[in-house]
Amino acid sequence: MPDCETSAAVRYTLGIPFFEDPPMRYDVVTLGEPLLRLTPPRCKPLDKADVFEVEVGGSEANTAAALAGLGLSVAYLTRLTDNPLGKLIADTLCGYGVDTHHITWTSRDRVGTYYYEDAAPPRQPRIIYDRAGSAASKIRPSDLPEALFGFEQARVLHLTGITAALSYAANGTALHALKRAEESNWRLSFDVNYRSRLWSPADAQTGIEPFLRVADLAFIPLRDARLIYNQSDATPVERVLDALGAYYPQTVWGDDARRGRVDGARPRRHDVAAARVSRVYRLAHRQRRRVQRRVPLLRISTRRRFPKPCAGAARAPRSNAASPATSRACPPPTSNA
């Protein structure tokens, strides 16, 4: 059951009414590329891995699952390969409450993957992408369900800069979805989500401009804003916001709710009280969190362990007959005096 206060905060941020008659079919529709994440267990390096844990990832997929978990109705648009890997992604998202009926299936191309190497200090995590030629990167406007982009079908369209940078086809599809959403009077939520492996800061500034210009709600981390708009790391947050406001006067959010502007002014904050928890310890070598106290790791062996004989005890001869029960206490050493 989603937390009521958190769900109310999300609806307030996205501008979704709490009650409406008649209700919209979807609160949020998002478009993106889902990925399969392969991770070696127990922080093992990739070059020494023999087993991988498989999970479903992707920025838009994570957003869709999180919003569905908060009680919103969410539809996910993408293009997937019609094989067990593609069905694994769709079934996983469906299990989180995301509507996957509008996914376009193809018997060609492949599913994008990435390898994540978890690490404990002083090592740093590492990511290797393997997404070239994926089915989602070849999505076209004709793959979008036209009947979905209509009045009273959805409230918000959520896009990211990852889709815009993924390929020319994906960029054109995102722009087409934006146009259809504007025609249906939807609100637009846009997450810059800059990826240096997909495009340069100059290309990103040009590529995200059509989306940020019309976005009702925009997300951009402070580090990405400084990098894309040629601001130094020492530039104060207020000056970065002023530079963004000169281009895009609508809502611009930063790393948290305290950094942002709405129509040139500071936004109102909707705070949600966090649940109080006890102290959390982190075991670096296993990346596991243990609450309240450290739980020692037990090494279990299948070999039987016998107690060592005491120093003063004589070794009994082996016999096939059952020996009577003896006391566990060691007999005192015999004196030679």
C-alpha cells in the first residue's frame, strides 16, 4: 500500500489532481529504453566473474516502477525484442504495476544490456554498456500507439535526455511523442540525465533544448547544469539557476527540492516527514546493510569437527564396540611422584 503523504507529494509536484471526474486513463506515460543489468555477486570484479545477477534497469523504467509503487497509473512505451529476455523485462515491469500493453514487439534486433561492477572502497564501481543496435534504439514514431495520445488519456508525459541521445531514431520518436502530447494538452516532465558516453556537453545543450523549452517540470542535477552550460564548479547555485532561468523560465529543479525556481521565483516546498530508523551499519566487503547491530558472518563447513583431546588425557584405543558415556571434563594429569 503506497504511503499517502508521499503519493500526495508526487501528485502535487507533477500537477496531477487528487480527484477528477471522469478520471484519466493514465497519470503518467513514459518512453525510454529498458536494459538488463548484469552484476557479479559479492563485489567480484568483472574480469573474474563466473556468475551474474540479472536485474531490469533503465532511467525511465525505474521512474515508471517508482511512480506505480506510489499508487499512480503508469504506461511504459518502448520497443522490445520478442524473446525471453524481452519478456523478462516486460514481466518485471508488469510486476511493479506498470502497464506494458503498449510495448512494440519485434523479432529483430536485440535487448540492450549493461554490466555493473559493484565495489567497496578504495575501489570504485564500474559500468560497461552494451546497448548498440538495441531494439529500443531503433524505435520510430510509427511504433507509438496513436490512440493513446488523445484527450483524457493521460496527464503527464515523462521523457529523458537519455532517449534523446540514444540515436537519431529515438530522438525523432521522443520529439514526435512530445508533439502529440502537446496537441492533447498533456503536461511534460523532462529529466536531463546527461550521459557523457552518449553525447558531448555541446551536443547535449542543443539536443535537450526542444524539450526544456516546453517542459512544465524539468530535472537537472547541479553538476550536469554546470557542465552543459559552461559553468565552473565554483559557480554558486543561485547563479546557475539564473543562467538556466534565462533560457527556460519555467520550473527547473536541481538535486533536491531546495534548489529550483518556478517562473523565476523559488518554488514552494512540499515536505514529507521521513520515518525514523535506528543506526545502520555497512559491511563493506559484502555491501550488506545490517540494522541495529552488526551481524557476524558465519563460515559453515560440511566437515565434522571433533574436539581436540585435552593435554592430560590419554588417547583411547579404537574399538568397534560402543564405549560407555564418559564425562566431558578432562581428568587431572597423573603425577609421577
